[in-house]
Amino acid sequence: MLMGAQDIVGPWYSYLKNEVFSGLRATLISALATFSAAMAEARHCASGQMASKVRGPAKPASQRRRWERWLANPEFDAEVAQDRLAQTVWSVWSSPRAQLILDETCKGHALRCLRVSIAYRRRVLPLLSVCYPPDRPPRPMPQLVRAVLDRAIRHAPRHVEIVLLADRGLAWPVVVDWCTRHGCHYLLRLQGSTRVRLSDGRVVAARDLAPRAGVRPWFGTAQVFKKAGWRWASVLAWWPRGRQAPWLLVTDQSACAGRWRQYAKRMWIEEGFRDEKSQGFQWQLSRVNDPDHADRLQTVLALAMLLLLSIGTWLIKRGLRHCFDPRRQRRLSVFQLGLQAINRVERLLELKARLAFYFHPS
């Protein structure tokens, strides 16, 4: 008998019901378990592709309509579901440090998605997201950023040291102020035009600190964000050879060479975006453009991604990577390893894989 990812729905549903979404309606939990597993097996978030992977008495056309009804169902509160996901991720996070990544991605010209994730094994663990039309965010962007960040750390353990990473488009004074108020560190990449006041009183553009490739990196304490009233911080500027633009960083931490390596983890979210798009769930091909529907789709997509990352991590920590990635040199990311495994679910079940959130920061 052929087996597929839907054969894990029973234990996956039990885990979600008891550990993640306890108190929510059983029909909602069942839909989340069914469609997240189907999305993982189909490697696609389109209703037609997913419906063909849902096993049961209903025909694919019925499953497709069921999925579309769930996306349109206002009783499916994406914010509540995402908060439960974030709470569970934090509850199993075992490292004393967490590097949050704030970033924005787009789906063509129809939608933008503001997201907060945790850097994890060259990928990211999605915490929560908000979708909106490019020209109509649900509230002014500074307020939206603060609200998303508030939700992201609501359930973070107090002993975990948090560092927020963000690229140039979100390196705003409001983000610095939020980090200061909540006791989080920050490491942001500045726009080249951002004004910097040096210790000798000179005011320069950040790009002037690294005017060309190959010059010696600049480190120091300075004031930034002139229009917002100056804020003291550590500033780092470096233009590596072969790069098209300098790295201009601002942080509340010490200015040292290790900050370049730390900030490089922000690029892991770009890999995460590829996983949810061309290398994974094909979100860029989705026709779901209503923001509320897209929030619900993103919730199921995040659940599918967390499932695959958990499976990949479990295989790595049990020394079972070779069962799905037999090459001597590692070729598959932790996400792609999970994808390979869930599409060979009979072998996965033979290994008695743990169908639960399982993360082990490297």
C-alpha cells in the first residue's frame, strides 16, 4: 500500500491538539494538521496541488473547496494561531541566545509580508507575519513594526538574550527605541545616506566611513539618526573586496569584527524566503491576494515549515541524515532534509521520527 505524508496526520494532529493549539476548536486543529502535512508533501501551497495529497473518502475537488473555505473563514483567527505557534517555539528553544530577524518580502505586486523569525541552522524558524497590500498596510509602518515585535517576544523566556537583526529598509530609529525599551540588543544595517556624528563633532554620511572597496574597516562610537534626534551607538563600516556596496552597521553592542559574522545570519531569512517560494511551497504562485486570507495561508505555511525543520533536526541529531542524504558531503539543508524525509514517510515512520516541534540550535 502506498504511503504518504498524510499518514502522519494522526500523530501530528494529536501533538497540535495537546501541545500547541489546546483550547481551539477540534475542526480547526484538524484542518491545520491536514493541510500543513499536505502542503509539505505537495511542495506547493495552491489548493489544487494540496488537495491531491489529502487522503480520505472526499475527492480532491471537495478537499480543494474545503481548503478555500478555510482561508475565507473568519473563525480561523490567524493572529491567535500564530501567537500559539510562537509560544510553542519559544517553549522548546534551548539556547540562551536568540537572533530575531525582522524583514519584509513580497508576492509579486499584490502583497507584502512583514515577518519576524529566529535564525536557525542557516534557515529561520517563522514566529509570525502580517500580510498587506504594498500601499495599504493595516496601520502606519512604525506602529505595525512595534506591534509585530511586541507579539514576537511576548512569550520569550526571560533568560534568553535577544538580538534583533534588520536590513537597511527597516533600520529605523523606532526599531532602536523599541529594542532599548524592551532590553533587546540590535544589529542593523544602515542606509548609506544616514547621518553619523563622530566623536570630534563632524557629521558625515554613513557611506563616507567606507568610501571604496578594500579600505580598512571603521569602528567607533558615534551618534546616528540626525532627523530623529541623535542616538549613541557603535558604528561599523566595511566594504569588502568583490562586494557591490559597503556593510554599514549600527549596534548597541561592542564594535568588533565578530559583528560582521553575526549580521551575516540575517541572510538566512533570504534562504527561508526561497524555501517558502521557489525551493519549497511556491508561495509566489499563489492566487491568494486578500490580506486576511493570506495571513491564514501564511499560518499553515509556517506550520508546515516548522514541521519540516523539526523532522530535519531530529534526523541530524539522531545521526540519521544518511538515510535521506547519503552523500559523504552534506548537500541538503535542514529544511530540504525534512522535505526528502516526509516524501519517504514509510522510511520515516520506520525510524520512529518524533512528530513534534524539535529544535536544536547549532
